[in-house]
Amino acid sequence: MRITLVSVLSFFLCHLIYLSIYISVTAGKCLEDQQLLLFQLKSNLTFNPENSSKLRLWNQSVECCDWSGVSCDDEGRVIGLDLGGEFISGGFDDSSVIFSLQHLQELNLASNNFNSIIPSGFNKLDKLTYLNLSYAGFVGQIPIEISQLTRLVTLDISCLSYLTGQELKLENPNLQKLVQNLTSIRQLYLDGVSIKVPGHEWCSAFLLLRDLQELSMSHCNLSGPLDPSLATLKNLSVIVLDQNNLSSPVPDTFSHLKNLTILSLVYCGLHGTFPQGIFSIGSLSVINISFNYNLQGFFPDFPRNGSLQILRVSNTSFSGAFPNSIGNMRNLFELDFSYCQFNGTLPNSLSNLTELSYLDLSFNNFTGQMPSLGRAKNLTHLDLSHNGLSGAIPSSHFEGLDNLVSIGLGYNSINGSIPSSLFTLTRLQRILLSHNQFGQLDEVTNVSSSKLNTLDLSSNRLSGSFPTFILQLEALSILQLSSNKFNGSMHLDNILVLRNLTTLDLSYNNLSVKVNVTNVGSSSFPSISNLKLASCNLKTFPGFLRNQSRLTTLDLSDNHIQGTVPNWIWKLQILESLNISHNLLTHFEGPFQNLSSHLLYLDLHQNKLQGPIPVFPRNMLYLDLSSNKFSSIIPPDFGNYMSFTFFLSLSNNTLSGSIPDSLCNALYLEVLDLSNNNFSGTIPSCLMTVSENLGVLNLRKNNLTGLIPDKFSASCALRTLDLHHNKLDGKIPKSLSNCTTLEVLDFGKNEIKDVFPCLLKNITTLRVLVLRQNKFYGQIGCPKTNGTWHRLQIVDLAINNFNGKLPANCFTRWEAMMSDENLAESKAHHIQYQFLQFGSQIYYQDSVTVTIKGNRMDLVKILTVFTSIDFSSNHFEGEIPKELFDFKALYILNLSNNAFSGQIPPSIGNLMELESLDLSNNSLEGNIPTELATVSFLSFLNLSLNHLFGKIPTGTQIQSFQETSFIGNKGLCGPPLTANCTSNTSPATTESVVEYDWQYIVTGVGFGVGSGVAVATLMIWERGRKWSNDTIDKCLMQVFPLFGLAYTPIEDDDAEANNDDSSEEEEEEEDYLDYPSFRGRYCVFCSKLDISMKKVIHDPTCTCYPSSSASNSSHSSKSFSP
């Protein structure tokens, strides 16, 4: 019985095996018409057999159901066709035999290059459930026939039209018409398809798709806002809407999508606050909301055992402390919080993230010490750079991180020793520790197996000799040790062992690099492309460089290289950047021949190069020849070689001649600096018309004449316009008001005759305004405006003809001088112009000349915190406005040589940052306010030549000033003056001041009558008049020096005027009273003596009678005497 049962079971088993084999063979049999259709399809399609892995294998000897990419049903009909990635380039149109395969359920034509519209025959394939046309090169309108495929479960028509420029679009039919019948759809991918509809339309189009699970529509030109109704699609698990301009908040209703696994809203212009509830969705594994710069958010307490695997919020405005509960997200393997606003310390719970492989917390405000990540054994990428981390890092922090490939800790404040364990990690390729405070680098052994290719330890405090273990890092490609304190001698030939080295930077240490490499060929440094040896005590050009054919960047600046620039340096064929500035070079060797056509960046400034200006290749981007001894003219066609130049500086040479019009052909020029030369003639008007790109125009300290061209472009981009110390006249051009981004405007020391420039009142960016030593006149301020120059920090109106009272309402708008907040932070910034990123950021540093503590001083870098007001040597009158003393951030105030009256306001004590105060030579009266003694930073004070009285306030600062700070005030007493104060010290009354001495009066009257008779006779007699002029001149020239005064007859005055332009800046910028300019004849009868000025001044209301040529010379037309 047992045998019989076994036999029966064996029979049934064998029968089942036979049936299964029979069925499988039958199912694999391809119907003849299907095979013919497929073979016809192959012949119609255009493809390259060498790139094909499927079509090229189709042949008649094999059943079509066995062909690669073909699947059949049980009856031998083709139900699946996969031709993805076959590089098909044609043969698919409305007549394609694909549309005859009417039993198709799945069709994949993805990743081809049809470069045609999508055929309209898809309505014939009504059994399709899967259609993939993604990235197949289709263009034009998506046909309406696809909307008739009502059985579709998956539809993918994604494309790369945003990269190729060939648009695939949904316009007619639109999105709603395409999907309205696709009620079975679960996966919909339309990435790259141009849809261009507002948020409420495209969101409402999906409300009927109740089974929709995955929606991906990145780069679709969608508009916002995100509609909360999307959350009614309860089955949604994937939402990808990257790179659309949604410009809206994220709806709170998204927190109700309990099946959500992936949410990606990268670069969508999102704003508002991100809903915290989304982080609590239990199924969520991926959140990527990066590059939404205005999107704010805070992290909640993360639940235990959360499912999140990828969390990216980089480049957003997320802020707050790093949640300690992040340690609960044990499935996290990618965490990116870079470029946000997080602060506080990094929690130790990060060590719980054992699955972590990617961690980027760079560009935040994290502080404190770096926590240990030793348990994250899978960590490959770690970036904590650009934060405020401090303290030392134990070497044990990196032990066991054997999978680490890259570590970035740069731009922090980490100190101590560089962990030696880093160099033992065998897979580590990049160590970036620059801009910290590391002070020690220990020698490491057994590093020969290291794969390290990048080592950046620049800008630290490392000292001692060159670390020799680095020479054992055979895979090293980039070595940057600049800006440390390494010392001793370094033989460059020792580095020859690093055969893979492409970048070497040893600049700015205390090293003396020896380049005694002899007979060195190109094979010695076979891969070197970037070599920087700035400030390495080099005396000559390293000879081996002439053979470095791969060299693209060479920096030998700040050395002691003397003599000539060798010709071979121009023959390095792919050299792009050359910096040999700050050396002692004097000449170029021979003519310029075979110049490298690739040279883009050339810096020769601060040498002793002389002769004519050399002409360099046309594709030069950056050219700095400043601070040399070039003495020629600029060649007329020089600008024709600057077609792509964005930076050109020829400043601080002795160049002469006119500025050539050809410079206007440099259409991309952003910085043009021709200052401190001897250029003459007028300013080319075309320079103003090219101001659409020009950000800096500096022509200061030349001999330019004429008007400032009124040709500034309507789209003027100037940030700095410096015409200081020329001979320009006329008025400020009205078109300058087009330069709405202007920050620095310096017209000082010219001959401009105009009123206060209210035409510039709408330039809200203005920080520096210098009109010093011109012929400006009238009152200052712009009364008919509500806001002028909120950012103004330096204003110099000295030595002009301004008059009237100071406008109090004007000062209430100069807000930059009032703020004393974030002072320490502001001191780290300068007014500068970033004109391009060339490797690293490049800035043009603005400069200005100001009067500080009675001396003229050039500020080569203008701190944004530095503030100064100089109204000296004008004709201002009335009381000093109290509003002027609300400038809590003011450093310098000079109101000297005016006619201010009234008392010094007690509110002067508000100027707590004031370092220099000059109120001398006015008509101020009353007591010196005691509040002045509380200004603790005051280091220069001049209150002389006023009508002040009473006791000088006591204070540590006041008593430290010399007596000269207070002289000329008859009523003042107390230290530092020698006059003692009495109990009834008070201003002298009018009666006590007015005393009559009749003896002097009678003598004066008698002398006056006699002189009048003599003078009348001389005025009638011409020879007598000439004799009297000469005699009086000679007498005054002898007498005045006895009293410490100076008298200049007209012959010397002319000579002085002629020598004015060649005198030094500090000799020319003395603050004299500004008298009205005089044009005409000069004679002794029309002169008067100004005691405070110690000069003889011509009376402009007096008329001189004709005399000989010796006394007819005209006076200088300037409004002040140098």
C-alpha cells in the first residue's frame, strides 16, 4: 500500500513538471505577425548598432518573444516592449508599426534621441498601463491622444528641455485635459515639461486622481502658490516639484499626508515658515527643501526611531539651535544644513547617527567644540567649515572612521594640534583645515599607503621647519601651506618626489625657499600647474620654470627679485595667471615676441619697471601695472587690446599725454584706475557712456582740465567716481544722477563752481562725498526731500564758499553716523567693490583723503564704521545745530574757520566715539560744556580763536591737550592755560571792553589826514604811484617777518600759483579761510591784513587804477591761497 501511494504521487509530480514545461514552451512561442511587425520596426528605426544592446540582436532565427526587450503573453502576443537606451535617432512617427502592436501593455522608449514630436497614434494602444517616453529627445506639444489611455498606471514624459532649449510643452491640450481621464494613474512624471500655469490650476487638475501616489514635476515653469488641496490626495507618497517658481509658503495641510515618503521642493522660491508637523510624518524618508533662501524654520524634537534617511535644508533661513534629539534619527545617512543660520553648540547626540555617510553643516554660526563622530563608521564626507568652532580636537575623534574620504574644518577658530590620526585614514583624500588657529603639526610615520591628494593647512599658526612626512604622501596633488609661521630653509628640489603634485603654495611664511635645482627638465615636475611662492625670499626667477609646459598659475610676488623680467616667462604656452608684483624689477628682457595667447591675469604692480607701457595679448582680463616708473604716453590704440579686460590699473606712474578714446572700446571694463599720473587734456566723454559696466573710475591727481562730461548712461553702474586733485571746472553734470548705485564721489581740489549737489539726492547708496577745495557756493542741504543719503559716513565740504546756517533737518537723515550698534563687527569691513571672482574673490579698495587731528591723511582702506564731517573754511554762520551732536558714531568733526556763533551745546557729550574736534576760529561764546570731558576717546581738540569764557572743564582728556587748543579765548582760565580762575570769572561787559584812549585817537586822526593828502597826490601822479607801490612792498616784506607774518607781492604770488599743481598733497591742503575769488588787477591800496590768517588779502570791492606792467599781474583765480 505504501509503495502504491508513492507511485501515484510520483506520477502526479511528473505530470505537473511536463505541463509546466509544455506551457512555458507554448507561452514563449511568438506569433508570426508579431514577429514580422517587430522586424519591420527594427528596419524602420534609425540607430547605431555599435551602441545597441537589444535591437542589434533581433534576428529571424530566434523567436521574437526571446528577443531582448520583448515580452509576450501566453498566446504569443507582444505585450511589453523595452527599447530604452538604444540611442535611436529616428524612424518613430505616426506610421510606426509600434501602433500596430495593439496588445502592448508596457512601452519604454526612454533615453533615446528621436528629436521629433511625440506621434499622435497612442490612442491605438488602449491597453497600455505603462508608458515611458522620458529623456527621449521629444519636442513640441504633447498630443491629446495620450489622455485616452485610461488604463495607464505609470506615465513618464520627463525631458531635459531646460538644458537643451528644445521645449516639450503642455499648452493645448493643457495639464487638466491630459490627466482628466487618467483616473487609474499612480505614478506621473512630467519633469522638464513646460506647463506654465498658476498654482490653483495645476493643483486642481490632480484632485480627480484619487489613486495618485507619485508626482514629479521639476523644471516645469509652474507658478505658485502651492494649493492646500493637494493634501486631499491621501495616497500621495512622493512629491517632487524642484526648480519651479512657486513663491509661496508650504501649506500646513502637507502635514496630513501620512503616506508621504519623499518631499522635494528644491529652489522653489518658498517663503514663510516650514510646517514643523511634516518632520513628524512617520513614513517620511527624504526631505529636501534646499535653496529656498527666504524659507524659515525650526526643528522640533525628533521622535525616536524616525524613518528619515535624507534631510537637506541647505541655503535656507532655517535657524535656531541644533536639536539634541537629532540622535533619535538613527536611520539618517545624509544630513545637509549648510548655508543656514543655525547657532549654538553641536550636540553630542550626533554620535548616535551610526548610519551617517554625509554630513555638511558648513556656513552657519555653530560654536563650541566639535563633537566626536567616531561611531559613524560609514561617514565619507564631513564638512563643518565656515562656523565659529573653537577649542582643540582630540586625535581620537577620527579613529575608526576608515571610510572617510573628505573632511573640511576650514574657517573656524580651532586650535591645538592637527589630529595626527587623520593621516592614518587610508581612504581619506581631502583634508581642508585652512583659516584656523592650529599651532602644531606633529610628524607622522607610515603614511606611504595614504591616498591623500589634497592637503590645505593655509592660514593657521603652524611653525617650525617644513614637515618632512608630507613628502611621503605620494598621491598628493594639492599642497597649500601658505600664511603660516614655518621657518628655515626649504629646498624646492626635495619636493620632486611628489610626482603627482599639481598645486604648491608656500607663500607668506618665514621660509627661505632655495631653488638650486640644476638641469631640471619638464619631467621633474611633470604635473605642476599652480605654483605660488610669494614672500619666500627669492632673489631670482627659478630657472626650472622655463620648462614647465603645464604651468597655468605662477605667483612670485613679494620677493626680492631684481633686474629684468625674462622673455621665456611669456612663452609658457598655457600660462593664464602671472603675479610678480612687489619685487625690484626694472626692465623687460628684449621685445615681446610669441606672447602666450592664454595669459588672462597679469599683476606687475609695485616694482621699478620703466620705459613705455607694454602691449599685452588681446584676451587679457586683469592687468595691473600700477606703482612703477612707466613714463610714456598711453598708445592711442591701447584700448583696442582690452576687448575683454575687466580690470585695468596704471596708477602711480609718471604717464603723461591725454587719455586715449580707445579705452572706451574696453566694453567689459569694470575698474579703470589712472590716478596719480600726469595726464592732461579733457576726460573722454565716451568713458561716461560705457558706465553700464564700469564700477570704478579713478582719475585723481592728474592735470585734467575742462568740464566733467555730461554723458553718464541711463543704466550707469558706477560705484566709485574719483576725480580728486585735477583742474576740472564747470558744474556737476546732471546725468550723474543716473548713477544710482554710487558709493564714493570725490570731486575735491578742482575748480568746480556750482551749488550744493541736490541733484544727487536720490542716490541712497552714497557713503563718501568730497567736494573739498572747489568754488561751491550757497547754502547746503536739500530742503524739498524726505530722505537724503542715509548711508553717508564721510562728508568733506571744506574750503569752499558755502554760507548760511547749517540745515538741521538734513542731519536727521544721515543715519550711518548715528548708529553705534555692532561697532566691533563693522570694523572688519571696508568700502570696496567686488568686480569679479577670479579663483578667489577680487576687490577694489576705495581710498579717500581726510583731515585727521589737523593733518591730511590718505585712507587707503575706508572702514564702513569710519565717519567724518569737515565743513571747515567756509562762511557758515548761526548756531551749531543740536542735531549734529546726535551722531553717536562720529569720529571726526571739523567746523573751524567759519562764523558760527552761540554756545557749544551740552549734547556734544553724545559723541562718545569722537577722536578729533576742531571748532577753532569761529565766534562761539559761553562756557565749554562739562560734557566734553566725558568724551573719552578724544585725542585732538582745537577751540582756539573764539569768544569762550569761564573755567576749562576738568577731565582726563581735557587737561592732556596743549595750551594752543584754547588760545584766543580771552575769558578762558584754568589748566592747561596759565590764567587762574577767580570766583567771579565772567565774560567782560560791553562797557569794560569799550575803553577810549584819546591820545591814540588824536595821533591816528592826524596820521590819517596826512596820509590822505599824500595818497591823493600819488593817485594823480602816475610815476609817484608806481614808486609808492614798490616802496611799500619792500617795506612790508621787511617788517612783516618780524611779527611772524608773511607778505607776498604780486610777482611772488604768481610764481606760487604756477607752482601750486606740482607741490605735495600735505603742503597744498592747509585749511585757510576761503575768501571770495579775485580776478583783475592787484595793488597795495586794495589789500588788507588778516591777522588770523597771517596773510595779506586783496579786497575784491576795491578798484585799482592803471599802472605799469610790473604791478598789473592778475591774482590766482582759486578761492583760497595755497
